[in-house]
Amino acid sequence: MSRSIPSLLPAKGGHQFVLYGDSCSGVPGALHEQTFASVNTVVQRLDPPPEFILFPGDEVIGLTADADDLRAQWRHWLDVEMGWLDRAKTPLWHTTGNHTTYDRMSEEIFREILSLPENGPQGQKGLAYWVRRDDLLLVFVHTLATELGGEGHVEMEWLQATLESHADARHKIVLGHHPVFPVNGFSGTYQREIGHEYSERFWDILVKADVLAYVCSHILAFDVQVKRGVLQICTAGAGTAHRMPEGAEYLHCIQAALDEEGLRYQVLDTEGAVRERLQWPPLLKADSEWRELLADISSASFSGPRGTDDFVEFRLTGRTSGQPHAPAQTIFSAFTPGAIAPLWLGLRGERQTLTLILGRTPGRSPHYWFGPDLAADREFDVDVLLHPGMGPGGVLYRMHGESAWSSFEAASSTGLESLVWPLHWSRGHGQNGPDDRPFVGTGLQVSFR
């Protein structure tokens, strides 16, 4: 076997584990058996090995009306493809998925084959459940509840009660197959996310319970974003051969460490290379001084590429104009004279939506990120965090003084990781002078650290 891969290790009393999902395998000699094996080889190289593994669904290709065929797929997946894993020593916990629990027959086989804890809601025993490991609570929800309507439908009363009854857990992670928020712009109620009628309340429950993360798969990508302080981590790279979108995503597993400092993870491709990594919450230097941009046009305070851990925080203060102003209003941009600014941050549209525009490739359309609306004739004080280690989820905001970050909405599959910061900055208007997309409010200040 190839050389070992060092695992991230938690402080004493913490947890270290692996997350990966969507192998869609279980068929001897099929393509996905090969791709799944390439990811499993990386998991086996981890040193030390994980304490447990979380697999958010779609282990087998499934979607068959033949119960014996489905059982055979599960047996091949567990006994052959995962035969290297001592599940008594390293527990493997699953969520349901659209390839594995698509009707009542497949739900019964899921229960029969996996024998998961039967502490879930009525009608979902062995499909939804919870596991407690010391100060860590893991809650697995069934996002395809047959009795509620099938794919995209999820029970929430039990989820809320379970989180409330384990309020003493320092760390809480909820897992389900379907995302709550779009990944890479792929959206669609029931089919690509949980039903949109569930989304707001579902997330309210997680926020109120101080959940660290919701882990999902389904959309064939790796993605991380945060909403109101709770991470959504999508890991669907365990072997399904096609990617969404092609060229931007890759087969992968996530090795993670969790302790009193928070979550750290590394995303490993099939060569064992670290493709993405994150520490959450970010270690912002509370004692570092804010530096204010004092000129409307100035030399950049830093330039060139930034490392994945080299984030920058901006503070934007001022008062919006007395009436809604639809034309673009510049708050901050980074530019090179004679070229369209590769990074522009300002207000756009009648609702004066805080927007970041990223133009990474000359001659190609830019990518957009959308934050909060800043109402007319109001004071604002907003923090914006630009984190190149978080992909498209790495454009974040919060109202100054609050602790919970939220990612801007975006439809991109990549983020700030390839941005080369130019040599010039502007504040309050574009690069071509005071008449270029001016900010029409008052008292604008831009600070950074």
C-alpha cells in the first residue's frame, strides 16, 4: 500500500473521523466498484485510522424492484467492498438515500441489512436514529420518509426533541442525504434539496440547538457553506463516476478532527492529496487592528494569490441613500487599471442587495454572490469575510457585533481560491473615477484586517 496519510488529530477528549458518501456501488465488476475502491484506498492510508465513519447515503446503486437483487448489492458492498473495515472496532453509520430507500420494500431492506439503532421517530425506526459518543451527538434524519410523501420529505418533531434532550452535548452534528441549501447552483425542491416547505423550520431547529454542522451528500460534489452559524457540508465523492459540474469536482473523502477549538478537516482526493481544508470557526484575531481605507483610490494593502487559510475580513459602515437606488453602487473594489475589476463589492438593484462580483477569467462572464438587502435610509454596519479555503461558500457576512456568519448565495462551483489580488483598491466608486458606480449614501467607511 502507498505511504500513510497523517490524520488531523484533536486535542485530548476530542474526536477524529471520516465522512464520505455516494458510492452507488454494490455490483461486482461495475465502474463504481473501481472508483469506490480508489477512495477506500485513501481511507485505509490514514494514520491513525478514524475512530468512526459517517456515510450520508447512496452506498449501492439500488433503484431496483427486485428485493433479492437489492440485498445482494448490500451484501457485496458490506462484505467485499467494505470488507477491509472492522466495523466492530470502527463503527460505520449511515443515512438513508434516494438509491437505497426509495419505497417501502427498500426501507425494510435498509433496516434488515444495517441493523442501526431503533431510537428514531414512529414509523422510522432504523431509518432515522441518534448516536451519543461522550460529548458528541450524531443525529441521522430520513429525508425520504415514505409516510410523509417520499423523497425530500423529512420529520422534524423528533429531530427537535432529540436535540433538546441532548442539550448538554458539547458538539452536535445532524446528517441527512439531501442538502437544505443549493450546492453549486443545483436547486429543486424534493429532488435536489429537502422540500422547500421544510427548509426554514429545519434550519431554525439546528440554529436554536447550536448544531455545529449538517452533513449531506446527494449532489455529486464537495461543498461547504454556512447559514446563521451552522455549516452545511456536502460530501458526495465516494465513487459515483460522474461529477457535477465536470472538471470542478473530484472523488474524495473528508478526514476531520473535532475538539473544544471546533472542527478541522482535510478533503483528500484519490491520490491522497489535500485539495481543500478548513478550520471552523475561523480563528479571527480579535486583537488585530482594523485598518481603514482613507482614500477613494489607493495602492492595495496586499496583492497576489492568497493561501487557503489566508482570509481577510472587511467592515463596511455608512448610511444608505434616502430612496432606493437601483444602479450599482461601489463599496469596495480591487482592480488593475485598464481591465474590469476582478473583485467588486457593492449594492445592486431596487432592494440594494449587497453583492460580490468575481471576474476570474478575461472574456468570460463573472460570478455573483448575493448577501443581505440594505434598506434605504438606514445605518449599516456589516462584516464581510472572504475565505479562499471555503470554495463558493467562502464569501460570508454578519452584522457587526454578531457571532454567527452566513455565506452569500451563489451558483458557482468555485470561490476565491484562484483569485490573484490586483495592485489597486477603490472605495465608494469604481476604478474610472467618482462617476463610475458611485455609492450614493453617506458616511461610507471601509476597514479591513
